[in-house]
Amino acid sequence: MPDPLLPTDLPADLPADLPRPRSDAGSPVSRAAALRRMVFSGELEFLMEAHNGLSARIVREAGFGGIWASGLAMSAQLGVRDNNEASWTQIVDVVEFMADASDLPILLDGDTGFGNFNNVRRLVRKLEQRGVAGVCIEDKQFPKTNSFIDGDRQPLAEVEEFCGRIKAGKDSQLDEDFVLVARVEAMIAGWGVDEALHRAAAYHEAGADAILIHSAKSRPDEILEFAAQWQNRAPLVIVPTKYYSTPTTVFREAGISVVIWANHLLRAATSAMQSVAREIHDSRTLVDVEDRVAPVGEIFRLQGADEYAAAERRYLSVAHQAPAAVVLAATRGRGLEAVTEDRPKVMLPIAGKPLLRWLVDTFKSQGMNDITVVGGYRADAIDTSGLKLEVNERHEETGELESLRRALPAITRDTVVSYGDLMLRGYILRDLLDVKADFAVVVDSSAVTDEDAGRTNDFVQCSEPDDRSLFGRQVLLRRVTNEAAGSDGRWIGMLAVRGEGVARLTAMMERLVQRPDFDRLDMPDLLNALVDAGETVEVLYVHGHWRGINDLYDFDRAGEFARP
């Protein structure tokens, strides 16, 4: 059900941080009404040029009250001339993206109306459908040429015919606040102030809401003369591209209603792109330009990435989201000091790529792309491509649960918590994700050898041993211990948390943090605490097909596992 407080011409997916236009009483108003208020405010107002959705959002953030959708700028960003080479439907498509990206009222530079009276009335209806607040049409013949290219040689429309375009546009609008501005090109064409006044009066009589009086001279003299003789019969709009050095107070004193800064974002972007492109081409490196360009994160922000993430959390069913992953990777690795002087254990190369990437690729093969890695020792050397990095600065004096605590904000839905030094075949993760219990662990029931004793504290006791005929029967975790004798296998270092278990895991961590020995606690302590609290921790038995890299011996054998 639509929000009854929102104007019908505002896009529903507009980011929440963009305030809607409001009336003096505080209620929302349409963008057409907002533009009409600017035009008739009696104060000097300003419109800034935009030519796509990104620039429209930049204009809004800069503080402007409205947007000039420049025909020159839009045609240029499409790579064509400002000679109606872009069709009117292409222009309307661009403006629609601008209307979606910003809540500001947009006045479209509609050129000549893209044809005769019939084209104008169809244009007005299409603009209203897209939430555009108004259109400016100029008294030239179709197709037009930009006013600053031999403007004095360009033919003007017959006054009566152009008045017909204005009447058709006004008769076609459904919103009484939609603004139609008539642009007078008489002084551009060299016909003088008198002809400009004659045309402006006719256009105002035909129904134009305001008059845009244009000049290509570097001084505002003819604009000011026109304004003086016009005597405020209707609001005046100007485009001081050529007479830009004129103080703004001059326009205010002359009774101008709206000043349009018509093409400066396009020109600024063009010069910046030319400079950066040349420099990258000549230097063959990004080193000298990276600090001068907007960071990629700023582009994401302008695109509304944060709003999308919030909407995803609100609207996307958890059942349809792939689980997240948390990887504990803070240690250097005991027994691996000889090969980890400049990198953590998880960045050791295994068969041509870092150990961490083997695990990450396994996650991604199951559609798990939300991966948080908790680093510690030489965290700066971790390749974070496609990952989020948290850092446990106290990794030398704390255990694994302190690293997990750093990642708790990332555990908001079904999550797999894993050691970072783990390699495994993909089917193990797939089967773990299929377990429906709130908590589930993977246990290798392969025979525990004498050489394993004393090397790990991950031996487990379960409700039943694995006799490889337990299909369909639930096996529960009883205890994680450092005793190999009497164990039913080894926990491989992977815990799945799902559903209501996510909140209960967080609650358990909050209780464990209060213990005086928290800094010494590891993941087996968490598993035992869950069991002691009465939680059901289901066991998925496997038989090999994984490797933990704990020392040089494991490191030497890892390549064989990677390339069997």
C-alpha cells in the first residue's frame, strides 16, 4: 500500500536520507509545486545543471533547490551533438534516471519541444508520468542547433506557430503546477531587444509560466535592458554562461527570478576525465592519480549502496539469503615461524594460491559471498579482495573467542564460523548447510592415530560413534576435549549457526565475556558451553577429505591435498 504522505510523483525507491519537498505547513508537496514556488517566489533562485542520475544526486547534496536537465549536457554524455541527434525518448529516459536519483524538482531543457504542437503535448504527458516538474522549450525550428554555435544564423520559429506549441503543452498537463517556460532566442539570433519583447509578450499571453531570455554576449547589458522593459510581467529566467563575471546582485536587483548554471558539472567532469586519462596513458600507473579521484566507496555511496543493504535486510527473507561466513585467521601459526615472518598463516601459498583463498573459494562455490575474516598477526598482509576484514589487535594475548567477538556484528543471519587454516572438499560444506539444527559441527570419524595425541584439543565425544550406517539418525555433540582416548573423532574447525541459534550464540558470547578467563578461551570452550547450557549441537560425520594446516608437516602435505 503506498504511503499516503508521499507525493505520487516521487519514486518509491528514493533513498530514505533524501528529505522530500514540503509545504510551509510541513506536508509533502509535488516536485512540480516545488518548482513553481521557486519560479514565483519573488526571490532570486538557482538551478544547477545535471545530466544523469549521479550528477542529479550530487546537485541535491550540494544544496541546490532544483535541477536544470541540460540538453547540451545530456547529448554530450551520450556522445552526440546538441542538434536533436538524441531522440526525445532517449532524453526522457535519461531524465527518468535523474528523477529516480534525486527528490529535487527538474526543469527539462526541452529544446524546441522535439517537433510541432503534437510532439510538445506528448512530451509534457510523458514528463509528468516520470515526475519531472517542468519543461523549457525554445522558439527555434526543429531540429535545433546549440545557441552558441552560429546562433545569429539560426532561423527562429514563427511566433504564431510557437504559441501553438505553448498552448498545446499547457492544455496537455494534468498537474496544474507543471511549469512551462518559453525560451526567447531573438537576441541570440541578432534580432534585438524589441523583437525579444514582442515574442516574450506573445508567449506569455499563450500561457507560458515564465520567460527564459537568452544572450550570447559577454556582458549582461541586453539582458538587463530586456528586464527593465519587461517590468515583471512574468518571471524571468536567465542562463549567464557567457556573462558569468556579472555579480549575482545585479541579477537580483534586475528582478530576475531564476538563474540557471547550465553546463558546469559536465564541463568540470570533462576536464577532469581528460586530465586523468592522459596521465594514466602516459605514466602507465595509477599511483599519481588515485589520491586525486573519488574513492570507489564514494561512488557506491552516491549509488545508494547503503540504502540497498538496509532494504535487503528488511525485505529479503532470511530463508532466501545464502549464509554468511566468519573466518578466524588471527594467528601466525605455532611451528610455522620459519615461513610466516612477513605474513600470517592463512596467506601461505598452497599449490599456487594462498591458504585463505582455498577456503574462500569453497564458500563462494556454495553462494556464500558475505565473508568476514578476523586477522591479527600481519593482518595488513591479508588479501581482502571480496572480503570484510576485522582485526584482533590483542591476538598475541587472547584466544579464538576474542577474535570471534570482533566478528559478532557480522553474525546477523545463518552463519558458518570456520578456522582459517582449513582446506576441505566442497561437499562437506554443502552437507553442513543442509543440516537444519540451530547448531551443527563437522566431525571426522576417521581413526585417531597416536601422532594426533597432544597435537590438538579438538577431539570430540558424541552421542553415538559413527559406524557409517547412521543415515537419518541425529548424532549430538557431548564434549570437545584434548583427550584422544575414547573420542569419536575430531572436530575439523567448522561450526554452522542458523535460525534462532544466531541470537543464542550472541547471548552465550556475552556470558562468556564476563568470565575472568575469557582471554584464554578458544572455540572448543564455546562448543562445550553451548552443550552445558542445554543447546542441541548436531554432528555431521565425515571420513577425511579435509586438512588443517597446523605445522610445517601439514604445510608440506597441503599441496597433495590441493592437487590430488
